Amino acid sequence: MNNYLVSDLKSVYRTCDPDTPLPNGDPRYTDLSEVRGEDQNFVDLVANAMNLGLSEEDLSDKCYRQLITGHRGCGKSTELLRLQARLQENGFFVVYFDVEHKLNLGDVNHIDILLLIARQIEETFRQHQISLNQALLEDIFQWLADITLTKDRQKDLHVDTTVEGEVGVKIPLISTLLTRLSMGIRTNDIERKEIRETLRREWDIFVMKFNTLLNQARLKVRQQQYRDLVVIVDGLEKMFYEPERDSGGNFTGESTHSLLFIKQAEQLMIPKCHLIYTVPISLLFDTNLANAFDIDTEIMIPMVDIKKLEGRQQLIKLLKKRIDINAVFSDPNLVERIVEMSGGAVRDLMRLVRLSCLSCLNTKSSQIQVDDAEKAVRSLVREYDRMIQEKDIDALRDVFNNKRVAGDERYARLLHNRVIHEYQNGHRWADLHPAAQQVTWAMNLIKTK
């Protein structure tokens, strides 16, 4: 019996939350790798690559690095949690974190990410009761505090830590400082600028102390009988996309995405440990990406091919592991309709179910009716209508007619916003999201030539 299966609309709405990835081992998980057209599930691929490349004898500077990309909402976080579990089974100590609520995704810099990696390593080790060298932590704290905080703010930090200790919560000064710096970067424009400029001036010392901390962490996990340390940074694919302009207001051909992952790639590779980043799909066609990170190739998680029966069936199976289809939908054909309009995106599939639930609750019906599903579809179409601009028509026409995406900056925002979907069944191809294909004014322009 599936204890996760729900039938009342409130529970359906909650279990179809698109922002909550499934933890490893969750019985609701459905393997979509075959209907995505992947040659090999990327969890297996990464785990095997790390096993083959790991030096068991010493802490080599040659660390495994990988970039994972795919459309937002394709299920990356669920798969990364599975990867974390697999690597742990293989004997690695894994620090996994999602940056979505820890960084300002509208303004992300390599310094923000490195500070956050240091913070998450310290926190995760403390949670696992693995003690890092106290003298090292105090040295890093004092150096970082001296260059980023005034004497008064340093005193306040000591006071806050003392108060925390008095109420039974013993948090090291370095942890408190790293948390304060990360919060300042995320929420305060002035602090963000000051912290970045300060660490940029002290870059060589910052890198040295940062990697001294990582080296200590890797030694400690090996002493605890782990094979090595792996850091997985999730959520960076969600960073905002904006084309860059020069001082005259002209487009430079760069974007916020390429500035971070191409221009600042060398800085992002600073951590001397096994490292996995998620990256925006807009960079998939930038030939410099793999070269910048010195990797064989980035890993792409494609959309489910809903043009094939097997793809639609797997998405229906995914829903059936969460909800009682017969009890929730007045007509099983509505499930097919929702699956087709999702475009193969798990996120949009979940959203369509939730939008249908909201409509159903508004009419006080006990089951999702045809009108409810169609209202959900119309809501999604309106959303894509707002995202499409007239300047996009030529690019959309090219994708609609040729089923391909060229290596052109014109396509980057459309990929990022899921107006264009990438698929990979036998060969790489693309199409417009089904909701985008129902935006009448845009399709009329697309079909005029």
C-alpha cells in the first residue's frame, strides 16, 4: 500500500509542490532518465567518474569537477540528492547545499559563492561532530574579521556569541562571522559591495586561507575513514538572466550568466576539493564552458519527450505515485491533457495540477473537472504570453520550424525561462513549450514566413 498516495484536494496541492525536491529513497520517485533520452543516468555517471579518478594515496590537487545543467524545474535537485546519497554510500563525505535562499540570485559573484562554501563546510562538519583545527579557525576568523568588520562590530559579534553560549547554543565565532557576511551579501547592497571589494583586494591571502581550511577538512574526513570531501552547490541555475551593457548602454554580448561562469570560472575553481556546480541552461551552447572549467563535458538533464507515448506514460506514473488519479480527476483524459501541456517539465506538471486544484476548490467541487484543467492551462499560457517579446519572434520561428537551438545569445533568455525546451532522444532537438504555442499573437507572427 502506498501511504504517500493522497486524494483530497488540499493534500494533492501540498504533495505537488514544485519547489520541494524528493529526498533520496522517497517511494514517490520516478526514474525519468530513459524517457529523457539520457545515455546513462547522471548519478551513475558522476559516481563512476569519481571512483575512477580518485587518488586514494594523497590529497591531490587534481580534483573532480562537474557542471550540471538543465531547465529549471526538470528535477535536478531531486537527482542531486540521489547523487549525494550515492556518493555517501561510496564512502565520500558530501557537503550539499542549495543557494536559492542563501544568495541574492539577482546579483551573484564568485566571492559570494566561496564564502558560502566555507560557511557550509564549517556548519556541516559541526553537525557531524567533526572538529576542525581550532587554531586554524581562530586565525581565519581574526583575519576575516579584521578586514571586513570595524572594532565595534567585532565586539558586537563577540557579545552575540557569548549570549548564544549562555542560552545553550554554542556557535563558534567563525560560523557567526561567515553567517553575518553571507547575510550581508544577500540582503544589503552596500555591504555586498564592501565585502566583495575588500576580499578582492586581499584575494591572494583569502585564497590561501580558504584552501587551508579545505585541506584541513579533507584531512579530517579521511581520518574519519571517508574517502574524500565532495561539495555540491545546487541552485545556481536559478540566478537571474540579464544581458550586459557597456557604459554607453550598448549590449556587450555577455550576460550575468556568462560573466559568472565564463569570466569568473578560474575563481570558481579555486576550491581544492571535488566540486559540482549547477549552471544555467543558457550557457549550454557556449563552447567556452567546458574549457573554462577544464572538464570533459557538462552534463545536461533534458526534458521528458512527451511526443512519445513512453514519455507521457512515465509522467502519468509520476503523478500516480503521489495522488489517487481516479479519485482526484473526474475524467482520466484530463491527466493526459495536463501532461501534454507541461511540455515534459516536471515543475510545470506540478503547477498545472495545483492550479487545477485551486480552480476546483473555488467551484467547491470534490473532483477536478474539465473546466478546472482548462483554467489551469489558460493561466500557464498567460504566463508565457508575458514572457515572449516581439524581438523573440525570429528565434522562436527558427526553433518552431527547425527544431534546433543555435549557439546565439538570442536564445539564452528563452531557454532560461523555459519558452524553448531542449530534448535529447536519439539526437538533440528543441521545441517551443506547448503553452508558448498557444500564445496566438506570437504564433501568428511565427507562421507568417
